[in-house]
Amino acid sequence: AKNIYIFSNINPLPILKHIDLYVQSSFYEGLPMTFYEATILGVPILSTDIPGPRIFFTEMKIGNICENTTEGIIKGMKDFVDGKLNVDIKDLEEFNQMALYEFESIIKE
């Protein structure tokens, strides 16, 4: 890739569907909606090693974690180019059903 674009406060889907790798470089993040969006579009994800993404990737067996440093992000992107990252994309239906069940159980209590 020759171009890097940084945007905020826009609909990311038209951009996400044209990228090779989604990189989440936050020092702290819950679970960004863009993870779901990238997964739905079949875009591999690389994220710094922070709680929200780590839990999501572990449960879903998707995505890639890198060290939470500039060097870690660069290594993760190089690993992607070299074909060393997990690029398998899963169907989120099972995850959605589990989330819906948890939500409904809270409301019914």
C-alpha cells in the first residue's frame, strides 16, 4: 500500500471495503464498532495489545495483536505484508446471538 488515510467522524464502510488491513493503534479502546464492520467486509484486523481487542480476538479467533508501541505496530504491518498474520474472517452470527442472549437476560431480570 502506498497511501495511508486518517479520518474521523465519518461512515467508515466505503473506505474499509477498499483496504488491505485495518490497524487499530489505540493506547486504550473498549471494543470499536469498526472491528465488526471490518470483519463483515472481510478485512483483516491488527490491533495494539489492549483489553477490548484482546478479548474480542480471543473469543472470536480472529484478528491480530501487536505490541502497544510504534515498533510493535510496524512489525505487525510487516508481518501482514509477509503473510504471517491471521487473515481468516469468521461469520459473526454466533457472536451476535451470544450478545443478544446476554442483553435479553439482563433486561428480563
